[in-house]
Amino acid sequence: MPDAPAAHGPGPKSPPPDRPHDTPPTSAWLRRSTLKTLAPLALAVLGVVLLVAALKLYPRTTERPTPSFADLYVTTTARIASVTYTVRQVSPTTTRVRVSVNSDAAPHAGTGVTLALEPPPGTFFRDCPHPACTISAGRPRYAYWAKHLTFRPAQGTDSAATADFFVKADHFGESFDGVNAYAAIPDITYQGPGRPYFEAAYHIPSAASYDWSSVPTEEVGGSVAVWEEPIPPGETAALAAVGINHAAQTEDDNKTFIAGALVALAGAALLTAVIEAVHARDWAALRAPAPRQR
């Protein structure tokens, strides 16, 4: 009887496939892991760069306070045409105030004029010779300087009496910051005949770039603004002339808007960097192999 075919048993079992967590990381996984690690750092750097750019772009204009007013006294028996008051910075700490009383005719011999200047409280003259110049003993302290002058021939048939007052101040009666400018036209007390004109001239850089519509100028140039008003006998109240550089103001407004937007973007980038950094650590913990249970 022929031999029956031998029964064949099952062949050797193929090894089970490796579990996913035993598979070595692929290059794509490494790239994703690197990106998740570098993303928070890149966002943080971007946030810092945007913040620095915003700080540099933000306008640095420091608004100066409105200057205080001086008091000017003019006393004469001569008929005069005008009184000019010119303020000019002659050094970083000294301002020259030149006051000139002008007559369009030759006054009688011996006719003179008394000029007196009283700066705002707390502002003093560079030199203050006694008794013409005095300083009060109270609080606040103030200075007062009177000068007695005689008319001298000027151009043509005109005559003038002029006095210089040197004041210890880095800015006297004016201030400016490129966007806003101020000029304090002094309080004037005039004792004399007629109704002369008072002209106040201030040296202000780029004076013509400001809009002086609050107190219109009589004349304005590249660096000088002049105001004119009649002064009847008695006291004429001080005036505060305000100038606005509209072009510079618009530029500052635009810079402020852009700087604000950059600050917002910088804050968003820094916040996202923190969130991404926290998530990167969470994903690293999830990818770690779990301990095998026996």
C-alpha cells in the first residue's frame, strides 16, 4: 500500500511587525520636530525686533510748557511812533532782550524815555547793578531793571532810544518743539502821548512753517516772527501767540499710529512664541514611549 503523504505542519511563523513606537524616527519627523522647536524662538526674535522698531519710530517730541509773560514799562513825554521788542538767544544760557523806542522826528533837546523790564518770577538778569536793578526779597522772587535813555539820531530824520537787557534763560518768552511753538508778547504799560505801535519779534527756527492763526503775525520769515499792535496810554494785556506746524503734526500722528500697530504685532508675536513653546513641550511628552506593562 503506498505510503500516505506525510502531513505537513505549519511553516515557521514570520516575525511580527514592529510596533510603531519601536520604529526609528524618520527624516520628515525630525524636520517637523525641529520646526516646532525653532518656531517659538523665531517668533520671540520677531516680536523683539518689532518692539524695537516701534520704539525708534515713536515721536520723541517733548512738548514745552507755555512761556510766562514779562512786563514792559515805557514812559516818555515825546511823541513816539513805535516801540520794538526783540528777543534773541545769544548763548545757551543767555537771552538778549532789545527794546527800542522810535520817533519819526527829532525830540526836543533833553527829552528822554524810561524803559523798565520785569521778567517773569524766578527769571533774573545776567547782571543786575543796584540801584537801577533790584530783586525782590519775597517769594516768588522777581527782578526789575529801569533804564533812563535819551533819543539819538537814527536813519534819516528819525530818532531812537535803545536798551539791551540780558536775561539768564535758555528760552525767554518763546518755546518750540517742531510741532508747536509759543511766543509770549509782554504786558505793556505805556505812559506818554499818542498811540504808538508795539512790535514784538522772536527768533524761532522755521517760524514760517507754523500756523499762527491764534494771534496773526504782522511779518514772518525763515526764523523770525513779528507781531504788531497799538498801545494806547495805560496797560495793554499780554498775548500768547500759538503756532502749529500742521505738516509735522500729521507726520507725528502717522508715526504714532504705525508705532502702535508695531507694538500690537510685537505683543502678538511674543504671546504666540510662549504658546508655541508650551505646546512643543507637550508634544515632546506625548511622543515619549510609554513604559511597557508586564
